[in-house]
Amino acid sequence: MSIIEKDKKYIAGTYNRFPVEIVSGKGSVVLDASGKEYIDMGSGIGVTSFGIGDDTWKQAVIAQLDKVQHMSNLYYTEPCARLAELLCEKTGMKKVFFSNSGAEANECAIKAARKYAAEKKGPEYSTIITLKNSFHGRTLTTLAATGQDHYHELFTPLTPGFVHVESGNIDELKSTIATEKAAALMIECIQGEGGVIPIDPAYAKAAYEICKENDILLIVDEVQTGNGRTGRLYAYMNYDITPDIVSTAKGLGGGLPIGATLLGEKVEHVFGFGDHGSTFGGNPIACAAACSIIERIDEHLLNEVKQKAEYIKDTLSGKPGIEGVTGLGLMIGIKTAKPAAEVAKACMEKGVLVLTAKDKVRLLPALNISQDVLERAVAVILSCCAE
Ligand SMILES: *Cc1c(COP(=O)(O)O)cnc(C)c1O
């Protein structure tokens, strides 16, 4: 049986995979089983922040692997304390809870918000307001948070206590706060799965102010936008807002599973012993990997991210078969005249791996992709959109 046949026979049918088996790679170039090269413009959906097999990242992982690969959270380990310190010092947030995925990071954010509101205003203040067209994960609670009905169908009943409002509509947010007993508003600064749609800065600012006035917590889901992706360490830093809670995952570990929920001043002390936990959360190898990622996201790298983003936007905008380019930093959506899936397939055949999101071709390349490799990939994307 080939790997593809074996996968189809034994793996649950949730993924519509491209007919390519990736066996190795280096940086932003990966190889399939036949030896064909591809430029990876998706980086595992924004996960391999410094590409495949990055040397610094690998050294950090191997050094920790030589010490201890796992300890229960009954004991202290150095990498998770160091990572929490790094995250807090770079954001001004006060405390961190580590988990293993984006959905879990959001679950923790929701639990923190509900407990804060329950203690401060009463347990009936449990509603979490999220935006239509959002994506917050696949667990039954984060599905409830996700403002897209098609993800919900046949999986109901979902966790109650979630309402979805139109992004950009301040009046609707105000009237929802007036009628719902809300604990938190949860937003993405750029809706990734929703089609790479940035939030209106004026709306983000107004929503932040309204939340502050009403003591409703602002949760920013930075699972996809975080960790340097948008040209700032976290995407909220592009907007004039200070979240109470930030959740992140994807690019944080550079390829190892880790989620983090950053707790601001209001919720610094919300969790006590036993309120939350995770067997694997704070795993020393995942945390050592994440430390090596966060340490390297400095002004120099972030400026490079911004320059490459500008290069991509300038090169693609207004070209044949391209109707628009959205996004921030190296999180880019391309509205194509042809169906996005068709463009993605053509790119793959020509040796460039791209993602799609709704009706867009989506690019989430490694933050350190070289200009030369990037130019080759963009040329292929241009030709596949035009044909
Ligand atoms: C990917 C994603 C999630 C879910 O993360 P998982 O690690 O797959 O659980 C949640 N929110 C956003 C914005 C995402 O992009």
C-alpha cells in the first residue's frame, strides 16, 4: 500500500489533502517523496515560524531533549518559567497559562473571563460575544465561539453562552452589551480562516473602549496573527488597544505543539489551585522551542517581515487575475479571479505550496523566508493567477 492509500484507509476522513507526501525540507523549501522541490508559502498554517529544520530552533530542542522531555506540572521546570517571563516582559501581560493548541488557549481564555465575571458581577454574566465570520477552534466550546454556522451543523448542542455580532458594527455591539450579560468580547485582529480580513482599526478601538467602560474583558485570539506574523510581536500591537487576555499558539513553538493564554492585570489572579490544568501544557521541549522563537522576534526581524509583506502586496496588486490583496505582514489573502482552490492546485504543480481561506489564496510563509525564494514563489503565484 502506498502512503497515500494507507492514509486514506486508516486516517479519519477530516482532511482533503493535496496528493503530495512531504518527506523533508530546509527553511522554506520542502521535498516530496519523488524528490520534487516546493517553496512552502504556508509554513504548516503559520506554524514553522523559521521554516523547516531551522538550526537555532533545532539546537534549542535538542539541548532540552538531552535534559528532560517531560515533567508533570507538580514540579518546576526552567523552560516554561523562562518562556512565561519572556512573553510577559515583551507584552506587559502579567501571567501565562500553557496548553497545547489554539483551541485550548481559547478555552482557557473563556474560562478566565467567565470566572472573572462570575466573581465580579455574578455567574449570570457568562456570555462571550464574538464576531461573525470568526474562527476560534474545533472543540465544542470554541466551535460555539466560532461565528460561522457551517462549522456548527450536526455538532449541536454546542456550549451555550455565545453570541456573534457583525465586525465593524458598533451599534450592534452596544445593543448586545445592553441586552446580554456579557463576560467578554473575543476578536481576531485579522480573521484568518474567515478569509484574511483585518478588523477596522476604528472599530477595534471603539470596541476596546466600550469593553473597558462596561468591565467586559477583551480577549484577542492571536493564534494565527501572533508571534511576529503581522510585523509586530502580536497583532493587537498594530491597533491602539490593550487586551485583557491574549491567546496564541500556531507559530509560537515553531513546529511543536504549544498554546499560551496571556492574562492581563484584571485577570492576573483569577485562577487558583485546581481551576485549570493540562498534562502536557508547559512541556519543556515545546517551551524551549518557543523560547528560541520569541527571543528571535526582534525589531530587525519584524522590519524584514514588513518589507517582505510590502514586496508581496506591491508585486501582486492590480495584476491579471488578481482582484485584491488583503492582510497585514506575512499574513496575506489574495482575491483571485479564478477559484482559489484552482490557483492553489496550479501553484502546487509548479512547485509552490499555498493555502486558501474562503475565496482567497492565503500566504503564511516563514518569517525568515529569503527574498530570493520569496521572489520565485511570487512569480509562480502571479503566473497561476493570470493563466
Ligand atoms: C488555527 C486557529 C485556532 C485553532 O487552533 P488549533 O491549534 O487548531 O486548535 C483558533 N483560532 C484561530 C484564530 C486560528 O487561526
